Amino acid sequence: MAVGYTPTYQLICQAGGQLSYNDDTAMFTLSKLPKAFQIAGSVNANWSVNAVCGDAQRAAAIAVNRLAETVERVSAMAEPAPIADDSANSPNYSWPIFPHPKGKEFVDFDEDLQIKDIVNATRDGYEHVQLVKRYSTCGMGPSQGRHSALATARIVANATGKSVAQTGVTTARPPFAPERLGHLAGRSFYPARYTNMHHRHLEAGAQMLQAGAWYRPAYYGPVNQRDNCIAAEVNNVRNNVGLVDVSTLGGIEVRGPDAGEFLNRVYTFGFAKQPLGRARYALMTNEAGVVIDDGVSCRFHDQLFYVTATTGGVDRVYQNMLKWNAQWCLDVDIANVTSAWCGVNIAGPKAREVLSKLCEDIDLGSEAFPYMGVREGHVAGIRARVIRVGFVGELGYEVHVPQHAGEALWDALMAAGKEHGIKPFGIEAQRVLRLEKGHIIIGQDTDAMSTPEEVQMGWAVSNKKPFFVGQRIIRELNKAPQYRSLVGFVVDDPKAPVPQESHLVIDGDKMTGRVTSCNYSPTLGKPVGMAYVPPGKTEPGSDIVIKVDGAPVAAKVVALPFYDPDTARQNL
């Protein structure tokens, strides 16, 4: 029953380490660890007190020296001499395994498996230890092979005439510990998340809506004045300055020597040579070449990228990043820091005047801080990351600060902008503003089949780099004719109803497309929108018909963006 000590190797192997067995010493060893990963002590096959302490000093010295490379206040340590072979002190021996003369010889106590069950699996042709596991269910119980893996390996080795080193043990997979039934109990619920500035929105009279799990202000003002409130917020951003809470945007930090290469693989654009202090649009596709998320990649240091993601997509993006790097094994650390940061977007022609009052160490001038630049410094005395972006099509800055400082940042900006007519605006006005600029929303203007070329995002795909996720299928799809494209359209008839999302584009009695976004534009004085149309209707000037509540509405295809096509406003 007792076959010696087995290291707790599961998490180490999940991090990329390799488990090996030495038949002479009857010991497991762990090798091929990631560069930034250190183990010490008996798990590293050291048994005497002196060897364990010496191994701990070695691991500590390596960790401190790597930290000293990036942190000035940390002093390097002298690495101790290598540990002498400690196998003589090992408590492991090649204990024999043999059938009991009368009773049952249990190998896996979770699954009630005996020696004969393991041997029978090999006799039925399942000689590989991984196949033995699946044939017999050995190691599939709550202990996940912790007490049966080595015994099974030795029985399989004996039955197949191989050594334990040749046989190996089954792969360790997540989770490391079993889930408790208590975690699964109770009624289901829909989680609700609030930003740090939530109560400021309520005090300002915001009507809230749920975007994913987050509560966000839809608009500010009475319910019966919804359209007027949204139009006023849009006009104030275009003519003065507005403030919107963007804390719900996903935030992911990618750190390490391979951070640029990693982003180069998971996003379609080029990031390996992204300059310091610059932001770059980041479009993500899956293996099928379908657009699944977008955001902005900000390079603050050689080995630090701060990447934003959509409110509803950040968890999926983070999971994808972890999944891909489990295969690529690049030297990066990936952290979902959405809950660690909050942020606002201050936008409008007077945005620089307002923000400059609070910036102590950031030059906001157009030459010192150009469009798509990123800077670190202080805003209202708060350590901040500032990104100059133009999602709403005006001069604008995103200010990201630690989560606990969000309310203080909001108050400071509202006070600084009072003389300039600053007003908060909600998600509805933001959607109108971005629509006027022709910016898509992932999941609204895209679906489970949308490729970059279909949504006019081919410019965000780099054809110079050797690989990114989805590259191969995108190249093949681009060779074939497109059966649809996302285009902008306007409705010139002032009496016509405004089309809504999912209204159909028709040609006679045939459906040829659908509307993805549409709204009345206070800036242009007419409804504008985006829709998927067939190949023959993609050119500006083409006439399309949209079925709105059973009635046909005439619309005209126009070039995007609808507003400020030369981007002069956001480059002020």
C-alpha cells in the first residue's frame, strides 16, 4: 500500500514542468521548469535538513536577483554553491508490489480498483498508462491519482515489461483541488457589479442599465425626457466637454520579456515593435478567423502592456490568453486587473483645458502627447495612467486610476470643468457618438461569423508577421468573394421611422441583410446606422430598403465615418 514519497507535482506540471522517475533511486524528479519558476526542498528531491536549507537559499537568491534587475531598491544576492546529490538520504525504495494471498489488493481507493483491474487493462491492449487510466478509471476520483498514480505506474511497468521511467504517470490537469459541493449549492443568481463612481451617477439623476454584470448610467435625467437628455449629452460632448465612466472596460496586464511577442500572436495587428508610450488598436479573432473582441494595447514599459477589452468580453479574452500561453509557454505573466483599476473618459473640444488643471507632471500638448499616446503620472494627486483616444470622435483622454480613487477623480474633474460646462454623459450618448464615427461594437455589429474584412477592419490585420490566431483561415476567406459587408447608411426622409437593430434589409420579398446599429444623430440631424448588405450594395450611393415595423424605409449607403472623416477633431 505504501510505495514511498511522491512530490506534489500537479501545479508544477501545470506550469510547464516535466515529471521523471529514476528507477535506481525510486525517486521522482521535476525538470524543464519555466524560467521564472523555482522549486525548493523535498519536492526537488532534497531530504536532509542541510540540503533543504541550501536549496531554499539557492531559490531565494535566484528570485531576488531577478527582482533586482527591475527594481532599483533591491540588492542582488550571491548565489550559493550547487547542492550535492542528496539521493542517499531518500526515504524511497523499490518496494515490491504483490498479490495478497487471501484478500483484495486495492490500488485506487476512490474507484475500488485492484491490481487485477490494472493488469486486465494491459492484457486487453491498453498498455499505455494514459489508456489504462481511461479504461479502468484509475486516478479519476476525488484524490486525482495522489495515492494511486505511482502504484499504477509500477503495476503497468511490471505487466508490460518496462521500467517505471519508461511508463511514466498520468498527466496532472486542473483543478488542483476538487470543488466543494457547497460551492455548487443554493439558488442561481445574476451578479451585479458597481463602479467606484456608482453613487455619483445616482446623485446626478442617472437612469441605470445593466451591461453584462455591471450597472452603468444609460443617461442622466427624467425617464420621460430620455431622447432629449441623450441628445443634450451628445451635443455637450461635441461642443464643450463631457465625462463618462469607463471603469467597466476590461483591463489585462501582460508582463515579461515575451509580452510583445505574446500580443503579436493573440491579436491581429503588430505589437512586437510597438513603441513605448504609444497605444495601438487591438483586434482579436478566434481560430476560425471570427472577430471576438477589441480594445487598446498600451505599452508603458519594455515588458509591460496594459490592454483593454470589452465590458462583456474581458473574461473570455483573459481565458483565451491563458489557454494559448499554456501551449506557447512564453515568458509572460497575464493578470486580469479589471477590478484593480477604474477610469473615466473626458472628451470634447475643451477636454485638454479641463484636464490640464489637474495634471501635475503630464504635458498634454498635442506634440508632447499625440493622439494614441499613453503616459503615466498624477491627475488630481492620484497616480494615473492616461491614454489619448478618440472613441467618440473628439479630443479625449482616458484616465485610469486605482479602483479606490475613482470617486475622488470624478469629483476633481467635475469641479475643474465646471466653468467649461462639463456634464456627465451615459452609455446611450456614448453609443450615438461612436456610431457617428463609424466605430463598431463587438457583439452588436458583429456576430458569430463576422471576419475583419466583412466589418471593414482589414486595416487592423497585419500581413507581415508570421502568425496570429486565426491568420490562416482569414487568408483563405479573403481569397473567396464576400457574401456580405458591414456598411454605413443614412435615412434622409424626416418622416420615416428610425430603423432598429435586427430590422431586415430587403430586396423585394427577399431578405438580403440586417441592421446592426441605428440611431438618430443630433449632430447630423438624421438617422444613421450600420447594416450588413450583399455585395452589390456596398458602394457609397447605393440605395437599400429596410423593413421597419412591416413598412419599407428607403436608406442610402454612405462612406464611414459619418462625422469628421478627416479625424481633425480628435487630433486637436
